[in-house]
Amino acid sequence: MTDAVPVAALTTISARRLPGALLIGGAIVLVLLATAALAQYIAPYPFDQMHIRDRFSPPSLRYLAGTDEYGRDVFSRLLIGSQLSLLLGVTATVISMGFGVPLGLLAGYRRGLVDEAIMRVLDVMMAFPPILLVLLILAITSPSLMKTAFAIGVLSAPPIGRVTRSVTLDLMSGEFMEAARARGERLWYVLWRELLPNVWPVLMVEASLRVVFAVLLGTVLSFLGFGVQPPAADWGLMISNGRGFVTMAPWISLAPGIAMGITVIGISLLGDGLREVLDPRLSGRR
């Protein structure tokens, strides 16, 4: 049998033995998810409501993160922007997994010509600079959140496919695979019932990295004007709009930058903690 730690092992490990990265990252991610889910209810003002007389107001009890050039509450826009960033990151990761995991499983199981054909296509996709490939996809149609998520998801599929293939090749020598071949199981059964459950622990860690990549790339695209369009409360747009007022109202760009940094750190810590728990080599060290 394979030596991969099953996902269910997370429920049997006591909190004392959980790595600090997993606890801290999990707490940050839970807070981010709760904030995004309740953003509409805890935001002090509508994200697009203008207070013209209070333009460029510094952080205060009335405006916790100040206001922007239109008098909009930056804190309210941060809360709503968390929904867009997390939705983009999760959607892009789901799309990349949907493309990359089946290709990686098929390449690792079939090997030979099938493996070569799939991997060469993935190599060609990875040869392009990420930002240029996404811009090429978005240039075909008008920018939107779902189109940006799809473009980033397609871009992230090759790394997912390569990781899946690598793990699949390691699992091919397991006894459970020999038993499946001896029973004459069909291709779909072997891929989804035998290989996929054993690949998931590694894919969970890789998925956390893809979410971070999607959030960062989505912010860059919005900053360049190819992502979510105004007046949406997107962190990248907020940073871009505030760069012209960085000397007189630095909080306009600083607040979304800090929010994005906390998000990236939290998801990264969660991924590192999951890797430490699910990787048998690291779990044995603990």
C-alpha cells in the first residue's frame, strides 16, 4: 500500500501535535472566510456610497480606514473586496484542478505516448510568461471576474498536472495498484477510486499554493486594468486608484495592500501546515 497519509488523519491528530503554521494559518483563513461571508452585514457603508465632503479623510472612528478620492469608505470596500479576491482565488483553483488533475492521472497511469503527448502540451503552456498568457486570454473578450478566474485557472493547470503525474508515478508500484490490475478494473475506476484518493493529500497542499497565486495574479491584473472593472471594490483597483494620492492619502493603497498581505500569509501558512501533517516524511519527524 502507499505510504501517503490519508486526509482523514487530520481529524485524529490532537491539537497539541498540530504544527503552529496550520493553527495560525487556519485561524487567519477562517477569519477571512467569515469576513467575506458577512461583509454585506458588517460593512459600515455601501462600498460605492460617496461622501463628497469627507474626501481623503484619514482613518478615524467614523471611517476606520479613511476615505478615498470620492469619499467612499475604504474599510467597507476592503470587506467587499475580500469577497472578490477569495472568490477569484477559489474559482481559479477549482478550474485548474478540473483541468490538471485528470490530465496528470491519465499521464501517470498510461505513461508511454499518452504521457509524452500530455506533458509536452503542458510544457508548452508553462513556457509562456504567466502574465502574458493571461493577458492574451483576456484580450479576446471584455474583462470580468469569471473570465479572469478562467484564464488564471487554465494557466495554473499545467503545474497541477505535473504534480499529479509525479505522485501517480510513485503510486503505480503500490500493492493496491497491482491488485486493481489483477482484478481487471476499468480505467475510470482505477483513476477515480484507486489513485485519486491517494493523490488528494498532496493536491490539498498544491491547491493552497494555487489560491495564493490566483489572488496575487488577479490583483496584478486589476491593477493593470485587465481584471475586475470600476466601480468594483477590488483590492488591485484600490491600490491602482490610490497610487496617485500616495503622498496625501497613503491609506487608500496601504489598506488593501495590508489586507492582501494578510491573506497571502494566512493561506501560505495553512498550506505549509497541511504539508507538514500530510507528508509522511515530515509527520514522522514530529
